[in-house]
Amino acid sequence: MQKVQIQAEVDPKSMLSQLGTQELEAFMREIKGLLTRRRTKDIKAKEKALLQQLNEKCALPEAHWQQFRLLQEKMQAGDLTPAEKEIFFQLVKEEEKMRLLRVKILGELAQLRGISLPEIATQLGIKAPEHAG
């Protein structure tokens, strides 16, 4: 069987106006389903990207924390040199930047899911770091 390609201009408004009420309602259900599937796909892709950012960009290396804890102990003992103090405060700044990024990403995830920031943290099993404070 030979196939023939036909090109036609169709005005969607006039086409829809020719449908009966039941046909139009069925068409609307199909459209709503299609939109829901597309939105869900978009949301899942955004969530995946945000979770990936959270895992990749919001964790400082263990070496950072080891140095941080060592300098923190020295500071509490009053044994911190001016150079060490500068390093310590730089580490604190890095941690603060990381926390801000983490909260920003968690906020975006919460917004996508339509829940609060504490709820998203609970869902993801995220707690304040032990070294915080």
C-alpha cells in the first residue's frame, strides 16, 4: 500500500468548536493528563539536578573538618597563632558559604514539592552537621 502525505492547515479553535460536549470533555481529560505527565517529568528532572548539586557541592572534604577541629581546639585553649587564626576564619567562611548554598538548594527542593524547609530536610534525612556550632 502506498502512503500519501497530506498537508492541511487546521484552525484548532474551529476544530474544537465542532466537537460535542462529551468529546470535548474527553479531549480536555487527555490534555490535562498530557500536561500532568510533562510537568511531572520536568519536576523530577529539576529535583534530580538539585539533589545532585546537594551531593556534589554541599559537602566540604573531611580534611577541611579535621583542620577546622584542630584549629578550633587550639583557639579554645588560647594557642592559636595569627596565621592559624586567619586560616581558621577562612575555613569558617567556606563552611558558611556551603551552608547557604545547601539551604538555597533545599529551599528550591521544598518549593518544588510544595512543602516547608524543615519537612524537606526530614524527608531527605538531613540533620545539622555534628561539627556545627
